[in-house]
Amino acid sequence: MTDIVLGILLTFHIGAVVGWLGSSIVYARVVGPALESMKPETRIDFLLDMLPRFSKFALISALTTIGAGIVLLGWVSGVDTSLLPTGIGFLLLLSGAVLAFVGLLIGMTLVTSSTNKLLKLLQRTKANAQEATSPEVNAMMLEAQRNIRTGANALSAILPVVMALMILSLYA
């Protein structure tokens, strides 16, 4: 039974990590650059359709990663402490956890807030065609898109380090 629970917790944790990291890389390396070459009308429709689902997926993946990691650590602590890393391994695990929280903060503050701002601007411009040509509105939309891409780039750099620290903690 212990192995089954451990397998389920690891599956949730690792699956969520893959989703979080994958969504960051896809936005930073594929979606963000593609947006720059789209016509404004196409970009608005694409973002209105894609962003709510994409950001929800990334947020759920991030929260599941952190939550499953905490549950996994608590469960292993209660069942078999010999499975927990000690010494430098524990420091690596702790460092990975802290960096994961930094990633969550970046995602929650920069990416999520910029996504919400961009969605509001897109909805306004879709409803009012005159705003779509406004230089001020376009500048605000480009800034929000840049912030989302910057956050995705930061997460694309931080999350592999988190994964490496977590894996190394098992072997240290």
C-alpha cells in the first residue's frame, strides 16, 4: 500500500511539474514569438481564445506542483523518514522548494496579473473597434504581452534548476 500511495503522489507531483515547465517553455519559445508576427485582429482573437485556458492550466499545474510536493514530503515524513534526504541532500531539497515558491510568486504576480490586464484590454478593444487602433491601448497590450513572456522566460530558466536540485537531493 505504501508503494501505491508513493507512486500516486509522485505521479501527481512530477506530472504537474512537467505541465508547469512545459507551459512556460511553450509560451516563452512558441506563443510569444508567434504573437509578434500576427496581424492585430488575429492576435486579439487568438489571445481571447487561448489565454484564459492556457493561464488556468499553468496556474493549476503550478499550484498542484507545490501542493503535491508538500503532501509528498509530509507523507514520506510520516511513513518512512529513511526516504528523506539528509545533510546536503536536504539542503538541495530545501533550495529547490524555495526556488519553486519564487517561481510561483513570479507566476502569480507578473504572469497572472499581466494576463488579466491583457484580457481586459482585449475584451475592450473587441467591443470597441476605435480602441483597437489607439496607440495608448496598443502600448498597454504590448507591455502586458512582454510581461507575460518575461515571466515565462524566467520560469523556463528557474524550473529546470528546481528540478535539478530536487533530483540531486535524492542522490546526495
